[in-house]
Amino acid sequence: MAQSNLRKIYKNFIHAFPLLFIFFLAFTGFDLTFFLFENSFSFNFIYAVIFYWVLKKPERLGYGLIFLVGIINDVVQNFPIGISSINYLFLCAIASFIRARTLMPNLLYDWIFFLIAIMIVSSVNYTILTLVFDYPIKYGTLMFSSFITFLIYPALSKIFYQITIIDLREENAQ
Amino acid sequence: MATETGRDDFVIAIRSAFLKKGTRQKFSLFTLLIISTLVLSLEYFKSGPVDTFRSIAKDLIFKGSFFISEPFVYIKKNYYNFKDHLQMYEKYTELKNKNYNLDSLKNENKFYKSENNRLKKLIDEKNIYSKESLLSKVLLDQQSPYLKSIIINKGFKHGIKLGTAVKEKSYFVGKIINVNFLTSRILLANDLNSKIPVIIEPSGANAILSGQGNNNYAGLEYLPKLKKIKEGDIVYTSGIDGIIPQAIPVGKIIEKDENLFVEFFVDFNQLKYVSVNK
């Protein structure tokens, strides 16, 4: 009985993994900030999670919840409330568009499209923050952080793929 | 003909991305983008019911964030404790070798304090800053490339005001930039947007301490060229802005590549409790 309950919890955890992970990232503001040439940079894991799951398994990550994650992220990071939601939803739109247009998905294409997507989203983010809100933000830091997020995307993609496989296996085992 | 079909496909893909609700999706992206824009436009309301609602929402999110981050904060705390333990012997030897002569320093300090008070009375200077402070717990430590700030568990319910100075022990940490009902956000002195008026002693030079996103040191702006400032000089808040009280120690002068910087007395990675001037 106990083992069956544990199995159920494990299955539900794997099933809801993208949601739990994205909310965890938003609430904790986890970004692995590091220093390079006396400037601090960070990874934007939320971009990678949203792009991967909307591209591969959109039914696991509701747009409404992505909107909510954006609101939480804005409060934690002290951005104007709503800006991250717009960024994340734009990213969803780009991922969804790529999904509709791609016939033969492969990691290299996804990787290149991810770079294009985060560059567009970061530019939108920078434009709104500086032009509308006069928010002091360094363009170089923002773009470099997006670029290093692009660099780790294949590794994250492999990990997420394994999770998808485990999820599928659990579903089929039932 | 082929171009037209390609354009149609492109339009269909865009339309399906924005307007079509996916499987198990309750809202279309277009609807949510409109809602996000509306929420973003509410940022222009800085008072009234919108602000109250925002303040409550922020409090709730900060509390949630505090509970979720707690295990990681615990790990971080233990990591720094462990690091401190490893350095204990070195620190002990360093302190042992230094001759502080504390009694003599205490007496000297008492003398200067009484002399300072007497002189202030002579020139009829009034202290406009309250000496009362409020001890607060650090709920969240948000240090990203875009923002170096902490969230404390006191808000306007406890009498916290915007712009007031925050200290750890007696050292300057930052100032309040956002006050909610139960929580407040402190902009740390090392944040890129932090500008604090300071005075460098013993030369008495006034300057602006400008955060550079670095946890250990900050830059100095508008530094007078004629004043003689050397490594080891102490930097205090000058109180010129009329908000932050004067004479709060910030750090000491260090030299790097022929430029002067201020090395902070506070370790921004290990802030647990801070006191907020009332």
C-alpha cells in the first residue's frame, strides 16, 4: 500500500515536473549568478523550460500558469508587474509557431530557434523596461545572460527529454 | 502560386499560435497578452486601491517565496558556517597578533563623543534623525545581475518609511525602496542603481558611493581631485540628502588599477538580521 502511494507521488511529480520546476524558479529567483570580468551574469532557466515544454509537450504547461509565473517573477525580481508575463507569453507564441511550422524536429534547429526566440524576447523586454518605465538595466548584461542561457539549452533539453521519457513510461505502465 | 501558399501557411501558423487554445489550455495566448498589458499598465497607479492590492499580493508572494527558499537558505547558512570554521584558526591568529588596546580606544572615543556634543551645542545644530531603530529579519536575499536587494519582514504596519537607512550592527547596508503592508525591499549599497552621498575621513571629501554590482566593493563618483585620499581611509554616510543619517560607516578605501574604490564592511552574502532607522 505504502509502496503504491509512493509510486503515485513519484508519477504525479514527474507528470507535473515542468510546472513545479518553473514555479520553484520563479519563487526562489534561482539563476546561478556568477562573476566574469567583474560583472555578474546569470542563466534564465525559465526561458529554457518554457521554450522546451511548449515546443515538445504544450499540454504539460498551461499558458495561464505561465502568466502567473511571470507575475511572481516580477514581484521577486522587482520588475514592473506584468513584464515577465508578456515576455514568457511571447516566448510561448514563438515556440508554438515553430511547432506548427516544423516537420522534422531536431535539436540543432530547436537550439537555433531558441537563440532567435530569446533574442526577440530580451529585446522586447529591454525596450519596454527602458522606454516605458525608464528602468535602469544594462543591455550588455541582459543580452549576455540570454546568450549563456542559449549555450546551456542543449544540456537542459537532454535532461528534459529524459524526464519526458520517464513520464511516458509511467503513463504507459498504467 | 507557391509563394501564396507559403504566405497562407505562415499566417495560419501565427494565427494558430496566438488565437488557438491548445489541448488542456483554458486561455489563448492573445487573451493572456492583453491581460498582461492591462496588468502592466496598472503600474502607473502608485496609490489608492490598486496600490493596496499590489502591496497585499507582494506580501503573499514574498511569504510564499520565503517558505520555498527556506531549505536552500539553510544550506547556504551552513555552507558559510562551515567556511567560517575552516578560517577560524587563521582569524584567531590574526586577532591575537593585533594589539588593539581597546581600553585606551574606548576612553578616546568617549572624549571625542563628549567634545562633539559640546561643539554641536555651540553651533546650535539639531539632530533631525531619529535614533530609534527596528530589528528585522531578512526573508529573501535577491542578488541577480539586475538587482541586489533583500526583503525584510517589516512593512508600513510597523512604521517603516521609504528611503530610510538600513544597518547591520553599525554598518550601512542600503536603503528602503519599496514598502508593503508586512514586508519591505531594501536596495543594497552594491546595486548598480544605488547612489549614496558619503564623506571620506580624515580628509572630509564628499563623494557619491555608486554600486557596481560587486559584492565586495563599490565605486566613488564626483570625488574632488585636490583632496588627499589614501588607502585605508574610512567612508561614512554624509547625510547630505537629508534622509540617510550621517556618520554610518560604509567601508574603507582601497586602490585598484590606480582607481579608488570602497570596500564594504558588510558581507552582503550573510545578512540575517538588519536594523531599520525609524
